[in-house]
Amino acid sequence: MHPISTVRGAILAAFVLAVITSALLSLSGGAPIDLRHVQLDRWLHIVAGVTWVGLLYYFNVVQL
């Protein structure tokens, strides 16, 4: 089963990708990986924003 075919799978995939991206950006900048609440809040905010824009696109363009 494709992981993005359900809402739960899409949310989980987005969260996993955000964590992986955060880790890769931290490593490329030379910073140690530690998940402080500020960093986690920032990435959750970015994921929420991307989800919001995706839902706006879906409901306004795709549903026409």
C-alpha cells in the first residue's frame, strides 16, 4: 500500500521528511543534532504551512 494514499500516511511521511531534512541541514551546517523545542516548533510550523498551502491548492484548483 502506498503511504501517501491516506491522510494519516501523508501526515506521517511529511513529519518523517521534516525530521530527516532538519537532521541533514544541521549536519551540513556543522551543528550537533539535538532536538530543542525551538527547532521542533519551527519545523512543525513549516510542515503546517506547507500542508495549509497544499489544502488551499487542492480545494481551490483541483476541486473545480
